[in-house]
Amino acid sequence: MSLYETLRHFADSYGLAVIFALYLTLCLWHFRPGAKRHVEAAKHSIFKDDHDGQ
């Protein structure tokens, strides 16, 4: 089996599973309990430089 065929077989089977697991991890990362402080900071960051009366 050539190197190309070996890499192709890996990408078609295990590579797909690894990429899917990475995708799920990155999508769900901000829903973890420890991220609440960071999510709150990001939520209010657009108002950081906003001053009333100006």
C-alpha cells in the first residue's frame, strides 16, 4: 500500500472521527461551567467605553 493510500484510509476513517470530536469540543467549550466569567466579560465588553451623557 502506498503512502497516499495509507493517508487516505486514515483520513476516511480515524481522521474524520478526530476532526468531528475536535469540532464538538470547540463548539461546546464556551458552555462549560468554568467559562461563565469569560462569557459575562465578553457580553459586557461592547459597553466598556460607552459613557452616559456623551
